[in-house]
Amino acid sequence: MAGFGLPNFGQLTEAFKKAKQIQQDAQKLQDELESMEIEGKSDDEMIKVWISGNQVPLRVKVNEAILNSNQEKIEQNILQAIQKAHETSTTTMKERMNDLTGGLNLNLPGLDNNDS
């Protein structure tokens, strides 16, 4: 009756230890991402935005010279800066998660390792 195809107790204990360590490391990563400030700039650097590693908007800086531009150019610059900050934040988050899990393929929604 022994076995039933289940791992032995030592393997289960080790798996739980690893899971607990990953959970603790994930909380540290979450705290680190919250405290990050990631900058994104428009191509001409007239607009700068900062977001956290968790992609929460933090602040915006507008170069006064752009205020003489037309509305479309201002909007385009704002969008460029946001897109660049978001891209950097997303890449940073994926890299840190990959480091945390040691490259394990956990198939987490939104963190697909194959799209980077």
C-alpha cells in the first residue's frame, strides 16, 4: 500500500520550503517594485514621466518650450513618454520575476516568459 505514486515526505517538505522562500522573495520583490522610479521620455525629451516598477504613475515633467507646440505634438510626446516608461517597467518586472523563480515556467497570466 505504500507509495501510491506520491513523493516521499522529505520531497514534500523540501517543496514547501521552496514555496515559502519564493513567497517571501515575492513580497520583497513587490516592495522593491513599489519603491522604484522608472523614467520614460519623449523622443525630444520635452516630456518626462516616472512610474513605479508596479506601473503606478508617480510624476510628470514638462519642458516649458513644448508649450509653444500644437496640441497634437504635445499629446504625441506625452504618449511616447508613457509608452517608454511602461515598456521599461514591464521589462524590469519580468526580469525580476524570472530571477525570483529561477527560470521556472510557472505559466503566470501576464508574465509569459516567451514574449520577451
